[in-house]
Amino acid sequence: MLLLGFILGLSVGLSFWLWQQFQINSYLERVVQPLKFRSDKIGLPLLPRLRQEISDVKQQQQDFQLSLDTYKELLDFAPLGYLQVDEENQLLWCNQQARKILDLQRWQSGQVRLLLELVRSYELDQLIEQTRDWQKPQIREWIFHPSRENAKAMLELQPLALKATSLPLPGGQVGVFLENRQPLLDLNQQRDRSFSDLAHELRTPLTSIRLVAETLQSRLDPPLDRWVKRLMQEVDRLINLVQSWLELTQMETNSTMQLHPEVMDLRSLITSVKETLEPLAQHQHLSISYSGPERISIQADQSRMYQVFVNLLDNCIKYSLPYSSIHIEVKVISVSDLTIGYGQSQLLEINIIDSGSGFDPTDLPHVFERFYRGDKARHHESRSEGSETTAITGSGLGLAIVQQIIIAHGGVIKAMNHPETGGAWIQIHLPEAIANPLS
């Protein structure tokens, strides 16, 4: 009986142990099931296999952490600022350049604080919110004014021109790259001041040279006087270049151009410009046509608008092919006809189209930049009255001046190539104009 009881107890204990092992194996099978992407290749028992998978996961975690530390180290020494916020706009991390740009003295690595507490910038906060809401990268430029608790220290801080590029990240986080554009703006301003000073210094000697050339011309007989005439033409070109440069610099330096708006008849202004340039057009055998209302009144600075049409039509005459035409079209359109938004219900649209070679597609984004002249765009050779052939060149400032005048009037100017004539097509929209066709 004792032996029977021992055997029976052993059987019950062995059965319980086997049942327990079965339960443990079933549980482990469920645990390692998601990790069996490599388990089938290893013919190991269950527990060693689990240890191997755990070891692999730990190794992957270490590799990921190493990569993360490497990327942080690279970003920390990057020339651009970078910061990252969570879904609640709490600053998670930023590199050295971002701390320098935003003057983040109160933030230490490892802290999690609201970005708005550290950086008082409505523009940056709005950029992050838009990026999170729209789930698209955003770009914004603004003037950033650093803040300090000490009022005296506030006076020492200079505003910065910043450009930010943001991108959405998983989990509602947002990353922002910051670029300090202030050094570039300061360099451009210093360059402009240097050129302006140089232009001022050039005006006096150029005027003196022209007076000397006029004196020589009156004392020389043909054909020797033609060289002095050529000299005077080049001096006049330099004088016009210096004057245009000074005028453009003044326009760009002053945030608001001094305008003297008055109600004027645009058709009469165009006719006056046409009569002024008629000799040049006839020399090239060009015709200038107009379509639009016979009388149309706008409120604008008459002298500035006259300058706009002179520059644009002069360019058309220079670059149009002989025996071709230049067309000026004026019309009043409704805002609903355009994709751009203005507060006015009607706009004045002016189209100036020539039949020349047009703009090169690669030059179109740059035609309104100062001193920009493409190699192919708007360039051809014209024959003078003799046998000499000269290439037409300009100062590269005319279109830049025109753009500044149109912007000062609250308008937009755009350069294109006309699909029918193949020539240059300048289109102007004046939202601030009071355009009322009169019968």
C-alpha cells in the first residue's frame, strides 16, 4: 500500500508538472510569436530562442540610440538652428545654433518647457500650429525681437530677420529649421551704401567729362567729330546708369516711396509716352497700337507712371524685330477673374506685348532683379546707319525700377512670353487704381 501510494503520488505530481510545462510553453509561444521573423531559421528550444530574441532586441535598441545620438551631435553643430516640440508645444530639444538665434538662456538640455515661455514669438508659434494642423511643411519669414527680463539688457538686443522651415513629425511633434538672415541683409545694406556713395562720387566727374566732350565736338570737323559724338553717348549712358542706381537705391531704402497721387487719364498718358518714343519706333519701322477704353481715369503718381511706360516701351522698341508691332492693352477686370486676392472689386490690367525674341525661360524669374541680363533673353543685334553692327544692351535697372514703382502703388507686375507673338509680355495689375471707363 505504501508503494502504491508513492507511485500514485508520483504520477499525480508528474502529471501536474507536465501540465505546468505545457502552460508555460503555450504562454512563451504567444510571447515570442511577434518576434519569430528569424526564429524559424534557428532550431533552438523555446527558452534559448527567447533569450536570443531578447538579446537581438536589446542590440537593436542600442543601435537606434547610437544613431539618435549621432544625429543629435550632427544637428548640434549644424550651421542652421533646429528645434523640436511635442504635441503640446513643449520644447523637447534644440541645437546650439537655435539657442544662439532665439537667445534661449533659460533652457537647459533635458528640460521640457512650453516654447512660448522661452521664446516670445507669435510668428514661430503660429508656424508650428499651422504645420501641425495642415500636416505639411511650412516656410515663413519675419523680424524676431529677442526678449529679456532685464530691461537694460533688452536695449542691447538687436532684432533679427529669420526664415523658418517647419515639418510635421509623428505623434503631433513638429521640427523647425531656423536661418538667421540678418548678416546677409546687413551685408546687402552695406553693399548698397557703398555703391550709392560711389555713384554720388561719379556724378561730378562724369558731368565734367561731358562738358569737355561738348567743347571738343564744337572744335572738330567731320569725320573726326564722330569719335567725340561716340564718347558723349557713352558718357550719357554712364550718367543715366548712375542716376538710375541712385533712384533705385532710394526706392528700396525707403519702405514707403513718396508718391503724389492724382486722378489722371491713363489713355492720355500712354499717348504722351508714345509720341515721345515715336522717333525710336520709326527708326526700327515699328508700330505701337492701343486697345481699351478711349478714356479711363486712375489715381496714381503721374510722373512715376510716365516713367513706367517709358521704360517698358523703350525696352520693347530695343528688342523688337524690325517691321513688327508693339501692342498695349488696357482693361478693367473683376477680382473673381484672378486667382490672387485683392480687397477691391475691380482691378486695372495693363498688358504690353511685343513681337521680339521674348525672354529665355531660365531668365523669367530674374528679369526684375537689378543688373540682371540673361545671355540669350532679350538680346539681338541691330544695325546702325553705317555698316557697324552693335549689340543692344541696357543698364539692367529699368525693370527693377518699374517693379518698385508698381509695388509702391500696391500693384503687381509679371513678365511672361506671349503664346501668339512669341515676344515679351509684361502684365500689370493695379489694385489701388480707381479705374472708371468714361464714354
